Amino acid sequence: MTNIMVRAIVRPEKTPDVLQALLNAGYPAVTKLGVFGRGKQRGLKIGNVIYDELPKELLMLVIDESHKNAVIGVILDAARTGTEGAYGDGKVFVSPVDEVYTISTGVKEAADVKTTVAV
């Protein structure tokens, strides 16, 4: 089995819902970062003011690839606004993880780590 990293960019107000849903589904290890950016909507215009970079939260977790669909489903369900979703709800990116090292020991972990790993 192989590990993958799932990165989800979500609205800040949806972060608690996503984190709780992941915890409830058995994926407690998550790294959270505050980020700014824009998507297809190119920001937000309110009156004469254009906000071209909006605050978002970046959630990262490393899981066994066999859990990919479950984790993505949890994130999509918890991060979506309303029943239909809306522009600016975010994105989920998935990429392979080739190597994992524990900083305190310097030990390279096996490629088929069975538990979730916080990054």
C-alpha cells in the first residue's frame, strides 16, 4: 500500500466542521495552515473595493491510499456550503508521498504506514 497526501483548501468558517468530520471518521492527524489566495472567481468585489486574495485554511493529512475516497468524501461533505455548494468552497488536491521521516529519531518510516500522519 502507498501513502498519499490530501491537501484541502477550505473556507475558514468550514474548518471546524471538516476537522470534526475527519475526527469522527477516524482521521485525527491533520495539519492546519492559514493561507490567502483566489480561484476562478478572481477574488471578491464589494462596492468599489476588490479583494483579490481571500483568507482560506489549508488542511493536510497523509493517509493510506486505500482510504482516499473515504477521506475526500468526508472533506467534500463537510466543506461544502449549502446543499449545492458555491464558488469559493475550496479545492482538494491528492499527491503521492514517497518518503516519511520522524524528525526526533531521524528514522525513515516504512512506505506502507498504516496510520494517518500529521505533517
